[in-house]
Amino acid sequence: MGSNAKETIKPAQGQKCDKCPKNASITLSYGPHHFCENHFTQFFENRFKKTIRKYKLFRSGEKILIALSGGKDSVTLLHLLSKFYSKSNHLEALIIDEGVKGYRENAIKAAIDNCKKANVKYTIISFAKEFGITNDKIMSILKNNPKLGGTCAFCGTLRRNIMNKYAKVFKANKLATGHNLDDEVQSFVMNVFNNDFERMRRMGAAAGAGMVDHAGFVKRIKPLYETPEKEIIAYCAYKNLNHYSQECCPYSWSAKRNEYREMLNNFENRFPGTMYSILRFDEELLPFVAPKENEKPKMKLALKKCKKCGEPTEKELCKACEMIKILKIQKNSKGIKSSENKVSKADKSKTCAQTKGYYGSA
């Protein structure tokens, strides 16, 4: 973290705060808005609360399970939910250990430290325990079988399986994730480019809003849905929130999402407000692509329990169990040995924000 994080959005030289006579410490180009540290913090927190009200993400008294990685987004989510809603709602945290040696241990420590500070109960669930495999082993298998897909696709599916499963185990009413504005816009553009209509239908601040209500699914919510990633980095710096930021996941270099992030960041830098424009277009489009009321009963009837794990699916096996089956077949047929540390990993000399192009090297 440190001073570099505060330089993600530099103020215009000599610019005064929009709200008071102080010098601006940050400029939000899409406004443009110019704020001192205190008024930026106020603006940031008010938008968070407004997002929850606007999209009716949860009600007072509901139990919220927070998906906590230890990174900036989920730590900010934990901090704000604890600050404003710990009295009205029951908060718990779920920490997933995907099994990436030399990386996840540090992020998990940051996650635990923040839970203790916020007095929020937490549970750690590992890929090794749930699926008998780690991300390091998955990468080893995929390296020898590139046609199977990328590590991020496998990891994301397995994480979603764990989150939904344990949200039910802990009897949570809502599952809160740290997805921010950049994440949502990237996903929308990816879905357009990939002609993935079904994924597009499930987008929004309340993921799957307008889709089928099913007892097997716990509704996922994104309170940071309208918050730019750069501003989360700045907020963490101003509030001295302890989060792991030394590097992105060492396997994230292989993700297709990186290309979309770079493209959209370039557009946002040249044409401030691009991200919000795309988000609003997505929101205006959703009512036209959402399932009609007469479609929902058929969609609900199509869902059944996965024969392996019991999670809802339209097939015999859910996507996570299908992936595990494929990985085990490949592992056994190829006789892959424990060579996890030999696979390519990201450049550890760069922090996560530097990898994502938010500011240069220190």
C-alpha cells in the first residue's frame, strides 16, 4: 500500500476541494470531482450506502456472508458493512484457500486480521478439503492440456460452488462479494464479445436479479457495484485498511479478462465516464433480456440436484463437479507429478495495482 496508492488518481495542481476551502487531494475525472481526503471518504461511503438502498440489496435483520479474499475490494466491503450495518445485520466472512503457495497464505492472513479487527466471525474453506485438488495442481494439469481452458475459469467455478454451498450451510440470506464497477463493466463487454447471452442475463448489483428464485441458490449482492477500482485503492490508502496488495494472483496473467481491462482502462483515461456509460447501458438492456414470467416455471423445473455435491444444476453434474471429473481423468491418464512450482507465474516485482496498470513502479 503506501503513498503510491494515493497517486492512483492525481488532483489538478492547485485545485481546491469542491466541498471546502482545502486543497484537493484527489480528482475523479468523470465528474470532474475534486475532493480533499475527508470529503472523498464521505463521497465514497455515501455512494456505497446509496447503492445498497437503490438496488435493495438486503434488509435489516438479514444475515450476510461476506466472501473475503484479503484483497482491497473484499477488505473494503468488510470494513464498510461492519461500519454501517453490523448493528442491523448479522455479518460473517468466508475465506477460501485456493491453494497457491507463496501467495494465498499472505492474503488469508490479511483477511483474518481484518475479521478480528471488525469482530466478524470467519471460516476458512480450502480447495484441497472440498475438491481434493489445489490451484497449483490445476495449473500443472492445464499447462499440459491447454485445450481444457485457463486456470481462472476453473478457479472461479470452484469458488462459486463453495460460496453458494457454505452460504446455505451458514443459513445466510445474502452472499456479498467485492465486485466493483470495473469488474462489472469488464464482464459485460466480455459477454458481448463472447456472445454469452445467458451470462449477461444474470448480471447486476444483485446477481441473477429477475432470474429464477430457487432454494438451492443464495442471492449474491455487489455493494461496490458502482465503485471504480481506482477509488477503492485510494480509499484503502486513506483509511489505512490492511489488505494484501503485493501482487495479483500469480496465475492471473493467463486470464482473458486482462485484455478487456487494458482496453477499457484506455478508454476511461481518454474519455472519462466510459465505465459508467457502459454500466448504464447494461442496466437499460437488462429488462429486455430478462426471462419473461412464463419462462421462469420451466427454468425452475429444469433445475435438479447435482449427483455429486447436491448443488443445483440442469445436468447430472454441476459445472464444478464436471471440472473436477475432467481434471482427475487428465491427472490419472497423464501421470502428472507434483510440479506445481515449475509452471509460469506472474511478475512478483509488481504490485497488483501496477499489474493492472493503475500506476507505475515505485
